[in-house]
Amino acid sequence: MKTDAPSDPPNAQLNSAIFAGCMVAFLGFGFAATFGVFLAPISADLGWGREVFSFSVAVQLLTWGFVQPIAGAVADRYGTARVLVFGALAAGAGFALRGVTTDPTLFILTGVLAGAGTGAASFPIVVGALGKIVSPERRSFILGLGTAAASLGMFMAAPTATAMIARTGWSTSLMIIGASFLLILPFLLAIARVSKPTAAGSSAQDFGDALGIAFRDRSYLCLFFGFFVCGFHVAFIQTHLPAYVSDLGLASWVGAWSLALIGLFNIAGTFSSGWAGQVLSKKWVLSGIYLARACVIAVFVLTPISAGSVLVFSAVMGLLWLSTVPLTMGLVALTQGLRFLSTLTGLVFLSHQTGSFMGAWLGGRLYDLNQDYTPMWWAAVVLGLLAALIHLPIREAPGPLAQKTAE
């Protein structure tokens, strides 16, 4: 196989595409990542246990995971813009339907549509497209920039959604959120001008061969299994932290601002990790992030809960939140090459979303059984320690697939 790398776009087009990509990440991630603020009001209003809401979120996240590599393969072969169009429309429809659905089974099933949309219009697809059109020297920083834009969306979405629920109710709020995904569409024109297929003309056999080579590469397997832990952490916390602090008698604003602070501080975290990935060993920084997560969660569980402790925990976790993304994607690009980058990062995100499914659903399931989140917090600590170890065997050099596609 020979790499069909697109020629570099003019600077003006490149800058416009980077801005547009950041806006898509901002619009597509914020409300999807802070949907947990709806858990308590929806469950209380409709008389559901928390498992119904949690399972709908879990289905959404798992569907996102399965759609991600398919969307990545389509982006590799046909370009990114058409994938994002489908994603914006499907995600908007999924969230809007949640606003009018009162049957628990149908509410759970809306997770399939919302998940398909958020998987196709997700920031991994966007930042993957940006990563292909910049030089290797800038790639880690640009990946961090796109992820930071998604984090800014999370920072703004949590208090916005909480305010909308208070003013208009959860049903109308969800329909407004569904409509907001349509704002993605105008930005796709700038992305379409520079986002060219990197695997155009590749056959199904070529994709199959690439996957076979990647999954025999120890470095790719470490990234694949390690990212499961990131998904578990993120989904459990963003789905259940607002309800957790409410259970402990704190005001609803504390839960909303906990997610907002995660998003705010994640901007600094992703910028920092993107920069660190350019000057330091990516695998060591990545292992350090997972170790730090385990320590921060353990301290949070062992410390008496107050509004201050929740907000401090959220700020520190924000620094570690999606800082794994630019490093993980950068290592996939380094070890596997660019030709099948969207496909291979999509599969890594499938592992992430499988972890997300477990974090979101199991949190609700265990809470309904025991009225207690403590086992989930300690599971997050143990998984963080395991992830810190899993990334250490990675070789930071082009692997067999990268070498083959460079021939």
C-alpha cells in the first residue's frame, strides 16, 4: 500500500478549517457531555429509577463507540464533511426525541439515535481530520486545540442546560438542545475544502489488512485497552456526579458547576498535554495522567464532601479529563501512520465508549441496588492504576503498519 497524502492546503484555508473544526467540536460535545444534569429531574418527574436514564446514556455511548470506527473509515475513504452532516442531523433528532418521550423503553432506545449522531459528529472525527492536514511537528498541539474547544463546549453547556431546565423544564430544554446541533452544518464548508480522503481507492481488503497489522502491534493494543479506562472515568463522573452531590444534600448548582469546571479546566489540561506531547515522551505523560486520576479520585472519596471539595475535585479532574485524547491520538498517528488514521482512532474510541457504557450504566445499576456510589469510585481508582501500567510498553516509533503505508 502506498500513502495517498493530500497536498498541504493554503494557510488561509487551513486556518479557516481549524477554526471550523474547533466550532464543530464545541457545538457537538458540550451538551452530549453534560447530559447528566438531566438525570435527577427526568428520573424524579417520570418516576424512574436511575438505571433507566443511565442505561439510555450507556446505550448512547456504546452506539457512539460502534459508529466511531465506521464513521472513521468513511472519512478516510470519502472525506470528513459528509460524515459530520449525518452526525449533526442524527444527534439533533436523538436529543429532541428525548424531550417528548415518556416511555422508559423508548427513552432508552433514543440512545441509539443520539449515539449514532454523536459518534459521527464527535470531536475525534474532527480533530482526526485536523491532524491529517498539519505537519507532524504541529499535530499534537492541533489535536489539543480541537479537544480544548470541545472542553469549552462542556464548560458552557452544563450551567446553560441547568438554567434552561429551571426556566423551561427538561422537555423543552432537550428540544432546544436537539436544534442546537444544526448550528454545526455551516462550519462544514470550510472543513470540506481541506479535508481530503487519505485512503481513497483502498479496498475492503486493504482496510482488513491494516486492521490485522495494527492489532498485532503491541503499541496499538496498549492504546486500545488503556483508553477503556478513560471512558469509564469520564462517563461515570459526567453522568453521576451531579446526582451524587445532590444525594449528599448539596445544591443543584454545585453539580452543574462541577461539570462546568471540569470543562473549563480541561481546556488548560488539553492544551498542556498537547504541548507536552511535542516535547516529552507521550507514553510517560499519558501514564502519569492515569496515575494522577487514581490519586485524585481516592483523595476525593476519603475527604469529607462539601461544595468546596466538589469544586476543587472537579477543577483538578478537569486538568486530567480529556488530556488523554491528544496524546492517545498522537501515538496512534505516530505508531500506525496517517493512511487509516480515522479508522484506527475510531476503533480506539470504541474501546473508550465500551468503558463509557460500563461507567454510565453500572453506576446507575449499583446505585439502584445499594443506594451508594462508593464501589464505583474505588473501581475507578483501581482502573486508573492499571491504565498507568498498560501504557508503559508502548514503543514511540513507527510500527509495522506505518512503515508499510510509507513505502
